[in-house]
Amino acid sequence: MSCAAQHVCIIGGGFTGMSLSILLSKAGVDVDLIEIDPKWRTDGAGITYNGPALRSLELLGVLDEYKQHG
């Protein structure tokens, strides 16, 4: 993955914002991730993890940790 941008700002620390932050960081992009909720936590709104979601977690490099804590 290559990116012309050297620095990006992502608004929203949900699943998509965090995933994009991880992928861009792995591509060498400097990322600022901004979340408005001062009590941001890892508790989600109930996401179903099916095959595509698990493949995405694997692509992000967090599948093994997810399996340990999920």
C-alpha cells in the first residue's frame, strides 16, 4: 500500500477510524486520530465478527490479540 499523503488527520476513533489509522501508519504515514468522546474506551456498540471482519483484523495485524481478549 502506498500513499501520496505524508500526514493525515482522522476524525473518529471507532472501528473504521482505528483500522484506517493502523493501515496508514504501517504505510509510513504520520497519523493524528481525533476522538471527541473524553471517555473513549474499547467497548463497542456490538459488532458481529464474521469471515470478512476476521480477515480484516488479520490484515491489520491484530487478530491474534483479538482472539486472546475477544
